[in-house]
Amino acid sequence: YADGTDHDSEANMAKLLRELGDNTHREARFRTVIALILVADGDPSATREYLFDGEVKGKIGTEKHGSEGFGYDPLFIPDGYDKSFAQLGEDIKNQISHRARAVRKLADFLKS
């Protein structure tokens, strides 16, 4: 990529599997933090910052499974499930993902 970032999911997954090899310690997590900064009456010196985090723990599988999602979804198996994010589908992933958990916390804050 021209911007120097590496967005080749297939190459990234292959590298991860290669580097993990036969390692049995495959615990993993996805984590998101959403920052909300409120400015009181347009006064930049009167700001308040709120952080809302979300995390989903799981493990890295030994091979890819599923075709939905993006990134490491075919390798990531969330705790409590026997399928990868890519196999679970968007409906379930959007209920249990790190992003969904952080957004729920933000939404609860905004409602209060």
C-alpha cells in the first residue's frame, strides 16, 4: 500500500499462523476504546473526557474457518463459542464484539 500500512488480511493471517506454529498458548483478545470529549459552553479549558472500553477474549485457531467479517475474524474464536467470528456471522459478532461492548457503554452513558 502506498501509505506504508499493511492491509493484506490473508498475508497477516498466514504470518500469524506461521509465527505461532505449534504453540498451544493461543489466548487472544480484541479491545476497543471510544473517547468522548465534551466541551462546556464552547470553552476548551472546560473539557471532560470519558472513555468506554470493550473487550472480547478468545483464542487464535490453528486454521482459518468461515468467510464473513474481515481481518483476523476467520482465526479468532471468542470465549464461549466453538466457531470463529467469520463463522458466527455479523448478527452474533455485532452483539458480542469489542466494538459492540464499547458502543453499548457509550450509549448507556448518553442515555443517563
